[in-house]
Amino acid sequence: MVNIYQSTEHIVIIDFSGVAIVSSSFADELLAKMIFNLGYIQFQNVFKIRNTNSPIDSIINTAIEKRLSER
């Protein structure tokens, strides 16, 4: 996804429409790792997350917290 942004320089929308649940490893690799590497503000400037539900939000937040606690 970083490559998509770098080649287009457009905001990348991560849309979870129709997705009921994600694994914690997916959330970690897709989102938490990028936030860790880019920083939260840069991540928010480049990527927009849409159409999540409560379980997905919880899994994403937990993955981010775990990744950031590794610092």
C-alpha cells in the first residue's frame, strides 16, 4: 500500500465494506506495522480507514497498541 501511495501520491482508502472480521496478524501487518514505520500523523495523512465495525476496530486498536509497546 505504501508503494501505491508513492506511485500515485493520492490518498489510499482502506475500505472494510463487507468484511465481518480480520485476524490480529492481518491488522498488525497491514496497519500497525505501517503506523509504527510511518508514524501516526503521516499514516493518517496518507491512509484513510473506512467502514469498519466494532470487532474490527478492537482488533486494529489492539494490534496498534501491541506494536507500539515494542518501542
